[in-house]
Amino acid sequence: MLTPLLLLWPLSLALTWFVAQGIANKPFDRALEFNLQALTQFVVLRSGQPQFNLTPQARDLLRADDTDQVFYVVRKADGQFISGDPEFPAPPNYVLPDAGHVRLRDDQIRGEEVRVAYTWIARGERDEQLVLLQVAETLGKRSRLATEIIKGVMVPQFVTLPLAVLLVWMALVRGIRPLNELEQRIRARKPDDLSPLEQELIPQEVTPLVGSINDLLERLAVSLTTQRRFLADAAHQLRTPLAGLRMQADMALRAQDAEEVRRCLQQITRSSVRATHTVNQLLSLARAETTGRALPSEPVDLGDLATEVIADSFPLAQDKRIDLGYEGPDRIPEACLLDGNPTLLQELVRNLVDNAIHYTPAGGVVTVRVRLDGESGAQQLEVEDDGPGIPESERELVFQPFYRVLGSNVDGSGLGLAIVSEVAQQYRATVELADAHPGQGTRRGLRVTVSFPPRPAPDGAWPGA
């Protein structure tokens, strides 16, 4: 703020100078015009020729004071000299304007700057004789008056400018003090302190900025909490299979016969498969929680995704003699496609199918359905199995990471439905759990229904995509 203030001060001086010149010129121009009009009375005709008879009283008008000199000249229309100073310059445009009209101009006489007033005078019965009368005055008094005006204006500025600079400096220091205190509080914070910044002592102008920073800190806190939870959960879930692998490896090293070694190696193989599956699910959960909104989106056919997942899962279903099937349209219309990331949506379908196969006993049936609402264009994914199902009291809890229903007697990490819930939230989809075969005891099964909202208008966008 001080820099433009100091730069504007010289500009103010220059503007004041020009204004002072205009103010100083006005009274002296009027006096010069008065003298010119007074001298016109002494231009007369004698014997048809114009003459200039200046009386002693009129000569007093032309006397110079201690500051300025006054010049005059009288000429005929053809330029013939009558009286005055023969070196007096002619007007730049030597035309014959209306008689009696006074004009002003700036000029030079003998190297001195002068202000000139001139007019044409008509004499004779028919105004046939035109005479040019010019009066000039040097600029000493004008410059002196302009200087006095500038002094009167600028001297107070010399006093007020330092005072203004001081006041601006004090106001800025006082206004920025809360920001300095905020900076000190931020610098004094510990690296893990993501609590919101206090807004009580913050200037109103920067309150939106502090609000945005608090919003960023809140999102960072959520992100760091998610990462810490992921690391803790990953360490907890991997500790058990890794400990089992180490134990089986130790048993294999101590085994004496080949059959015992073979059993240990088989157990190591099963444990490594479970550990790999757990790692893949942990990575899927981390991707769904932290990067789902940043992944690129494109039109996705949910039916195509379902058939691809079924094809990949068919060997696992065949090993358990499970009838794995698909029901749905062969092709979903382009106007009804989902705007989403194929990788995340495929993870959702894959975890539902894997869970269904995992919990369905041998000889059971797993059915994947894709339904399409013809009016709204909304898509619905349904996965149904013949497993033990989930009691109603625990259906809200199974969406928490690593939660498993007691008594299922099935190995698992408890991450499948957590991944499904996290991906569904990215696309504002709802997940519902229900019995597939009510009233059938331990084989009541589970039906998981994921309902996606209708595709928005062409100018809309998925909130989570």
C-alpha cells in the first residue's frame, strides 16, 4: 500500500502544477483582453487611412511593471505596419475572422514566452477597413501566481504525506497482527495436530480462507485416520496367516516322513492362498476408500461386468460343484449405462460373487441378476446364494471391515461387504440384505441387492465419479 501511495504523490504534483497554471492564467487573460478592448478605441480613420493615436493615459496600460513586459502591434489587413513593435509575430492562421472577436494564443517575442490577445477591428462607414490589433504580455506574474498556488497545495502535502504513511503503516501492522499470531500458532503446532484453526480472532476478510483450511484439515484427518486404520487392519489380518505359514514351515522342517511333509506343504499352500486373498481385498478396500473419486469414469455396462466376473469365478464354483448362473439383459441400452470406473464396479461385483460362492455349500446355487428399470433407466444388481444367510440383527454390522458372523464356520477376512459398501457409496447406490429362501432354516440363503440411481442428464455428472 505504501508503494502506490509514494508513486501517486509525484503524479499529484504534476496534476497540481497543470491545474495551477490554468487557475493562474484565467485572471491575467481577462486583464489582457480588457487592455486589448481598451486599445481598440484608439484605432481611427483619417483621410480613409487607419491610424493608432495613443493618449498618455492609454500608454499607462502598456507600461511594464517590475515583473512583466507588454508589447503591442497594429497592422492593416494586408500586413502593413501601423504602430507598435514591428517584430511582433503574426497569428499562425492569418485569416480575417469576425471583427471584434478576441482570440488568445501563446507565442514568443525576442526569445521570451508571451501570452497574446488579438482581434480584428472594422473601421469606416461600411466597415471596409480591417485592422489587426495584438497585445502580448510576458508570463512572470502568471508563473509567480502558479508557484504560490502550488506552494499552498503542496506544503500541506509534505506534512500530511509522512503522517499518512505512518498511519497506514500502523493500521496495517495492527490489521495483520491477528494473521501473525495465526502464523505463530500454526508454526507451534505438532505435525499430527489436525484440529481446526480458531476463527474468533481472525479478521473477517480472511475468515473464508481459514474455513477452507479447516475443511482441508478435516479431510486430511479423515484420510490419515483411514490410512492408519488400513495399516492396523492389514497388520492384524496378515499376522495370523503369516504366523501359520511360519509354524507349518517349522513343522515341515521337523517332519520325519514324506507324508507329514506333504501335509505341511498343503497347509502352507492353503495359508498362502488365504493371505493373498486378504492382501487383494485390503488393497481393494484402500482403493475404494481413498481413490475412488479420483479414478477416471466412463459408461459401464453392468451386465458385461457381471458376466466377466462369473467367467473368472467359474473354476472356483466348479470345484465346489456350485451352479453359478446369470440372469439379465444381453445388452443394456447406451442411455442407461452407468457413469463410473470399471475397476471399482468390478471389485463390487467380484466381492459379492466371491462371498456367495464362499458361503454356499457344495451343490448349491448362486445366481447373479441385473435388472433395468425401463422408465428411469436405473440398474440393479442382485446376487443370491444358498448359504446360511445373515441374521437381521447383524446385517448392519457386516458392512464394517473385518466383522464376521459367528457360527458360519467359513474362513474369511470380513472385508467383502465392506468393499461393496464403500464402492456403492461412491456412486450413491444402496445395498440391501435379505433372506433368499425365508423359512428354510440353515439354508435360508442371502440376497444382496445393489440399486444404482438413474443416470443423470447429459449435462449432469455422478457425484462420486
